[in-house]
Amino acid sequence: MTVVAHPSLLRELVERCETLRRHAASGGSQEVARRLEDATYTLCVVTGTRQLDAALSVARRQLADAMTRQPPFRH
């Protein structure tokens, strides 16, 4: 049995990693680098990967799978 993180957690982690990576690439501070490292570690743990690109890929796939299993709530 594979454990999959809740979609809201995955979405938040993906967005955080992508935002921090953009800030780091444009000359971010030591604080940005540390926060990116922390977010990367967390995303890797919840996706069972070891590198950010792999973690992002797995998280996106899991999010897409979650959307096909349960469409978003509509009013």
C-alpha cells in the first residue's frame, strides 16, 4: 500500500518550493535558501524521493490522480 499525502498539503508544498526556488535563483538571501532546503526536504519525505525535481514530478502526478478520483466541490 502506498501512502499519499493529502492533496492540499501537496499543493501547498509544491507552490512553496516553486516560489522559493524562483527567489533563490534571482539572488535570494541565506534565509530563502534555508527555507527552500526545508521545504524541499519536506516535499521529498512526503513523496518518497530524494531530489526536488523528482519530488515535484511525483507531487504533480499525485495531485492529478487525486483530481481524477474526486473532482473539486462545486456549489
